[in-house]
Amino acid sequence: MRTLSDYLRVVRIRRRTVILTTVIAAGAALVLSLAIPPDYEATATVNFGPQFAPLDGQQPVPGQTGTPAALAGQQLVTSDPVLIPASRALGGDPSVEELRSDVSASLQTTAGYVLITATAGSGSAAAQIANAVAGQTKIVARNQTRSDLAQLAEAQHSSQLREQARTADPVQIVQPASAPSAPSSPKPLRNTLIAAFLGLLLGLAVAFIRHSLDRKIRDVRSLPSELQLPLLGQVGEGAFAGEAPSQNGNAGVARESIDSFRILRVNVDFLSKNGKLGIIAVTSPLAEEGRSTVAVGYAYAKALAGRRVVLVECDLRRPVLAERFGFAASPGLADLLTEDAGPEEILRSVQVDGPTAMPLPVIPAGTPLDQSTELLASPRFDRFLSQVSKSFEVVVLDCPPLLPVVDALELLPRADGILLCVRIGQTTRDQARAARDALAHLPDRPAGIVATGVQTESLGEYYGYDSYPETESSSIASG
């Protein structure tokens, strides 16, 4: 069952999608609001007296409240007897049909007034239209009322009704319309805020949909349950962007990467029940997932703690350590296995700075060969491992990836422990599971996961720190 923290983690991972969608929606709304011609509204307020009766055949609008005179007046405002002379008074522009769409009448129920609202492209035009309609409403209502009273006076021979018919004026313009100072629409600020909110909702929906469809591993915390292996450490993105190697084989990285490798060193020590893992193999599902960086960093952390450790590059197809350290590419392991070089010729050394540090011997891959699988499966390689295991406390094997070639499957059974590197945001769930299944077919070995390419904020959250003080630097091969 998902928790709130799970949803927040998805939002954090997909925050660029959410922010981009929100910004695009808000920007589009702002541009459209500024591009749409503004509309102005002006309102005239009129009062229909009680002597004004509903027109013949007209009924009050159901659901509305107010006096019968106001209800009848509301209908009168938008009728042809008012709109036709109002259009003429305005010079025919707007037309009767335009007036019918641009003019509306509503009841102010508390006072029984009728509000005549006109919409136009300018404030003065809106006020002029509203006042013209109000004026014609007054004229039509007055003429209609006087005519009705005159007919009633003739029928009843009433002099009093004749006087009322002569002076009746049932409609009063309570407040003429005035030109508004600001348009009624569009409202750029309101539209932008509404669009930003809708864009945020859309961005969240897109983020969760993309997250559910994305096969790449984005969340470090899901790795242990995904692969049924313990998470031994995390390596940040900074570990892949170190300084260029110098002539003596040193290369600098940020301190937080060193601390990540220190944590990895400690966790690997607890990976075995007896605490003794002489040969550590470092691999990954595919290439470019940080296994060489992890192998170098773990070996360096061991040497920094004063352990006698050797780093052996076993990827004979795509070697990288010589270039990273600034060493000569050969002779190396391949040359030793083909008996073209002796043990003393293939060793290089990296200086490790620290009060308890030991130098870090490195054996590069050497001359590239076509038959790398056969060399790694040969008795010569077994004898080599036996010799270095006697000479060093820890042997770190930088192995090829598991899935594309068979070389790693020849190496891993010889190791005492396995580190599986999974790059966040690049390795897919299917690739990680395939690597786990490949490990399951090998002899049982202590194994754990190292998450690489972790974003800095996620790394700080995991270890409980937001940042590290920039007071110390270390030397290590990176890449």
C-alpha cells in the first residue's frame, strides 16, 4: 500500500515534468489573455414602478424573485420594441442582433431594480450602449403604460385615469452607466493563476502516469525489495565527474563520494557472516552503470583504512582504468595470462593520502585480446587469483557486465562476495531482475546492491546530511 511519502517521492523524482507543465499552462494562459481583445462592461440601474404591468402574453420568468413590474421590465429590456430604437439611436452600430447578445438584464432582488449591463470593446462604448438601452426602455415602458391607462379611462369614463395616462412615468433611471476604468475580461492574473493550478494538476497526473509506465529504476529505496538483495551503499553523481588524472596516477573527487565509499566499505565487511571476503567482484547488468567507479572507490576506501588491497581490471574487452589513472595500458592482466609479461611488470601503484593509508596496487587489463572469456576461465587465471589472494588481504575484481557477455559468469564463482551496481535513472527493472536471475544460477555467494548515479539531494536524505563541509579533499580515480 502506498503511503504519502511514496507519492511525495514520485513528485520529487518527476518534479521537472510537474514544473514544466505548470509553467507552460500558466504561460499559455497569460499569452492568450494578453492577446484577446479586452471587453468592458457598464451597467445602468432602472426602477420599474408598480403601475407598470406585464406586457400582454408575457409571464414572469420561473424561479426569479421580485415585483411583477420588475420581472416584466427585465423582459422588456431585451425585447425588440427597446432594442430596435436603441440601435437606431446608436447609429445602427451595434445592430439589433448584436445588442441582443451584448446586453443583458438582471434583477437586484433586494431593491427590485433592473440592472442593464452592456458589453463593448471600450468602456465609453459600453456605457453609451447601456444608457441608450435604458433610455429606450424608459420611453417604451412609459408609452405602453400611458396607452394602457388611456384605454382603461375611456372604458370607465374616469377623469382620474385620464390624468394618470397623461402624466404616468413608471420607469426611473436610478443610476446611469459610467465608463469602467478596467476591462471585465480577460483577467490575465486570474486566468494565469487558474491555468497554473490546472497545469499543476495535469502535471501531477502526467508524473504519476509516466512513473507507473517507466521501467527505469528511479527510487533507491525500492531496490532491496525489487532484487531481494541488501542495499550496501549509494554513490552520487559527483563520483562520475572527477578531475583529470595526473601523471602519478592520482585523481580528485568530491569528499561526499569518498564518504559514500567508506560507508560501502563498512557495509561490505558485514555482508559475510564471518566477516572475511577476500575476493570482491564488482559487476552490473549492462555497461556504463558505474561498476568501474565503484570498484576503484571501494578499493581506495580499503587502502585508506590501511588494508592491503589490490584492484584488478578483469574487463579485457573494454578496459578503462589505465586511461583514468594515466597509466600505460599494457602490460596488464591479459599479458600475464598469455605469459607475455611477469607479475612485477603488470603492477601499478596509486598514492593514497591518509595517516593509516596504504598504497593501492592496480593491475590494468592490458593488451586487448579476442579470447578474453577463455583467458578468464583458464587455470592460469585461477593460479593468478591464488597468488594475489595470498599477497593481499582484499582483491577487488572490476568485472565486465553480466548480461551482454559471458565473461562475468566465469569470474563471479571465484569471488567471495559480489557487488551489483545499478544506475538510478538508467538501469531498467527488467535488466536488474535479469542480472539477479543470472546471479541466482551461480554458486551461492554473499551479494549486495550499490546504487550509482544517485542525485545529490537523495544521497543527503538517505545518509541524513544535506551537504558536507568543504574542508578536506582526497585522491582517487573517478569516472
